Amino acid sequence: MIRFAVLASMASCLLALPRGIVSAKFETWQATHKKSYHSIEEKNAALLVFHANDARITNHNLQGLPYVLGHNMFSDLSSDAFADLYLSTDQPKSKIASTDSGSISEPHRTLGRVPDFDWSPSHLNKVTAVKDQGTCGSCWAFSAIAAVESAYAVGGGILTSFNENQLLQCVNGANCNGGVINFAFDYIVENGITDSFPAYNGRITTCSTSIPRWTMLDYVQVGLTDASMINAVNTMPTSVTMGFTSQGWGVLQSYLSGVISADTRGSDGYHSMLAVGYGTDDIGGPYFKLKNQFGSSNWGESGYVRISRINFSKNNWAFHMTSVKSILAQPLPSQDLNDNSTIAAIGDSFGLGK
């Protein structure tokens, strides 16, 4: 349920602007994003929140920082309400082999300029289109599925969109209020992925088991030094869970473009995405490019976000698939998939987490 907190500070922001400008800007935004409200009271509360966000966005963009904020479909949510819907307080569980523990914890050192690299559709095309998790806090499911999709494609399979709905319905201890991404990977290892679930709609129903269409051998935790993450992303797109400060919530909420700086990272809330590339921006410096799941048209850089590689290890976790294969005796009618063939067999041989 969207929570509209009408605070005195928001009211003062509203009063500081001419009434006509306030109303016209909000009405234009409401029409653009097809927003409707159940009562005039709810609409007025949304108006107050919208203009508090408008002031925050304007003030930020006047500072000349390496990233730009802007209005989107979340502009009638306070940062707290956004966090309630889209961020989780659950940290991923560590999955570190004894030989990897040093690389996970060693001090972070950002490499110098490295050539840009990108798995996304506009470049190497081993990443499915940006999806939309809706108002369900299921980023953990989208990140896990996106990683499996890409592992399958990088290994030689036809790029295929898998269904997050199976994880949402079947992973114990995870739902629309968030989840631990390890639980999603553990479920896929044990049960595989089917093609029989209804399309994702962000609602909890029931879990029904069926013969898996794809299986995954295992997954590994990746070291978060700059070199380890670059090596991991070079191998395949990598599932990442990021921690944000409470101030960072508003940055993620209203992100439009540029490289988000390291000072937004903390432990007040977590969000999972897919690291698909890296590079160096003339203004924002070295960055990782991540695929989000807020849709492609109204958030970020066509649904993607660039985040600074400086101190990337702070409150972040990253995981890699080690094997994804198709196990169906015959391909689906609409797809050209290899019968009983191991499509991807990658992981330890690449030194992941080293």
C-alpha cells in the first residue's frame, strides 16, 4: 500500500511555489504516468510529496554532481515509501569457499582506465530486455533470473526470457516484501526452472511443481575487488545486491542518468540488479553498468544505471552461475534450443572470486 506522509516540510515546499506552477507541473506528470487517486485527499497528499521530490531533484541537479535526477513514475512516493516497496532489509548470505575468503575481504583498489565492456542488447546482446517488477519487492527474483538467462546465452544457448513468477511463488522465505537472493539460487539448483508458470504479475499465489526446463549446477560468490568484479563481468553478467543509505534511497528512486557516487552506499536497504558491463565516464569516473527492473522507458538510462566502481565492495554482494543447461528432450516449438546439451559450463576455471 502506497504511504503518503504529509509532513510540515513538504507543505512548506508547496507553499514556496506559486499555486499555478505547482498544480500544472503535477497535472502534467499525472497525465504522463497515467496516475489516478481514490479521493481528493489522496491526490492532495500525492501533490505534496511530488513537490517535495521536485525540490529535492532540483536542488541536487544544481550541485553539478556526476549523476542527474529526474521525475518518473515514483515521484508521488516519499523516499521512505519507495524503500518500503522496493528495498529489502535482508542481506544476502555469504557463500565463500575457504580459498576465496581473502579476495572477498581484501582492501579495495580501483583499477585505472580499462576498455568499456557491455553484454547488453545494444552491444553483445547476451542480456534480455529490461523488465518491470511492478509494485512487488521482488528484485531478488529478477536479479537471479536475469543472471541465469545470461549464463545460458553466454554459454551458447538462444537468449531466452525465463519467468520470475516461479521464484516468487516457490522460494521459501521470500515474497513481495523482499528476499535473500541466495534462497533463489539455492531453489534453482535444487528444482530447476520450468516453462509452465503463468506470466509474472507481482502477486503471490501458489507454487506448483513440474518438470524443469533448465537446470543450474551451482553458483559462487564473487570477490568484490575491482579486478575480481571486472573479471566476473567479463565472463558473464553477474547478480549484484547493493546496499544503500537512507539518502541513497532517493537517488535510486529518481535516478535519470550519469554515474552514482559511492557515498550513496550503506546498509539501510538493499536492492538486487544485474551487472552487465563496466567502463569509465569522463565526469563520473570508473563505473559498473547494471540492469534494473523498473521498466525501460521511465527510469534511468533506458532501464540501466551506472554506479561508481570506487569502494564497490562496501555493503555489496555478487554471485555467478557456474552451469546452466537445457534438459528438455525436444525444444519448445517457438525456440531453437539444443537437445540435452550442456549450454554453459563456466565458473571455477575462470578463477571467479579469486
